[in-house]
Amino acid sequence: MGNPSLLPYEMIVRVTSGEPEAMDEVLRHYSKRIRIAAIENGHIDRDTEDSIKSRLVAALFKFRFDEQEV
């Protein structure tokens, strides 16, 4: 089955292929964690939240699969 807190492999493939819908799904998947990480002084800092989302998107576009077969 797999761990529900992890994204499915297929989702990562879709994101790295440039599918906007897949990126939206990834951002929704991590939205609660991002909000928690963006809390400053008891409030959600929108700039921090946007920064975290931007870094996640950038990291996903840099992701490369190993060319070796498993």
C-alpha cells in the first residue's frame, strides 16, 4: 500500500513533467505542514508561507530521477 504521508511516485513523475494539476495536488498535500512551519508569534506569516511554497516548487523542478533501472 505505502505510507499515506508520502507522495506517490507517479505524482512526482507528473510534477517533474510539468503538470500544473499535479503541482497543485502536491501543494495541497503539504498545506498543513507548510502552515505550521509558517507560524510566527502565534500567527501564520503569509510571506513565510509563500517562501516555503516557492522553495518546494523550485526543489521539485530540480528533482532528477536516477537513470539506472532498479
